[in-house]
Amino acid sequence: MPPTVAIIGAGPLGRWLALTAARAGFPVFLEDVMPGNLHHAQEILRQQFNPAALGFEPSSPAASPIIFVSTIEDAVREADLVIDCVPDELESKLEILWLLDRMAPPRTVLATPTMRLSITDLAACTYRPEKCIAIAAKASALTGNLASEILLRTTPLTTPETVALLRDFWHQLGFSPAFEPDSTVD
């Protein structure tokens, strides 16, 4: 069974990740604290996701591998991988990683898109720095599929299991993942 993915934030990047992961066969939970954002995402994704084209019966539970939830707790309860799509600002990233760390099961890997923040520093606010990784790509590069390579930055404590999970996830989404140590560490 593929890992369960939770996407936090139903903006353009979150919607794209949810749709792309669902098309690749991952069960997905999509969360947004703003009910309007979540409803908008539901409408857009239901139009774009065609279960019949993927071999699912339209009336089966598997026909909707994207489950829309309004709380972080509901999103991360079953998650093996959580990707936050909050703004790339220090306060936002620290707050969401702190919340995710406390709500997600201990096995869950936390991935955060950031171009400028140190994943080592961000991971230090969690009890699982070995399960934290940065997605070093601009949202426009991902959602526009402008790049087939995705750069992932690791902490000095990142485990091989964390790397393997992210490598497999991005590979299934059609990207060639490349890993490098966090270069923003002093």
C-alpha cells in the first residue's frame, strides 16, 4: 500500500500536490483552515480528477483518493508523509512544523517547501529532526512542471528511511529527486 500523504494548505501548490499525488496512486488528505479555500479546492480538484480514467469505479470509495478535511489533526492522523504549503516565512514555518510534530504519529515524515530557510534550524523545533526535509523548489516550478528534477535538502540527522520515502514519492510524481545537505547551516 502506498504511503498516505497529508497536504496542509489548499492553495495552488497544495491543490497541485494533492492532484498529482492522487493521480500517482497515493491516498491524500488535503487540509485548509479556511473553509472557502477548502471548498474551492474541492470544486477544482473534482473537475480535474477523473477516477474512471485511472481504473476506479466512480461510485467506489477509491474513486476519491483525495479526502478534504478542515483540521490538521484529521489530516495527519494516518499520514506517513506531511507536506505543508504555508508561506515561506520563518514564523509560519516554525508554527506549522511545531503543530505537525505534536499531532502526527511518530513515524510521519515532515516535508516543507522552502527556498531560503534552513531545514536544520526548522527541524530543531521538532522532536523528529531526523524525519524533516526541505523541498527546495519554487511553487511555480512544481505546478508548472517546468523542471523534472526536484532538489531536497536534508539535515545532518536525516535518516536513510526519510530519504527513501521522499525519493519514492517524487519519483512516482514524475520527478527525479536530488538530495543535498542543508547549505544554509552555519
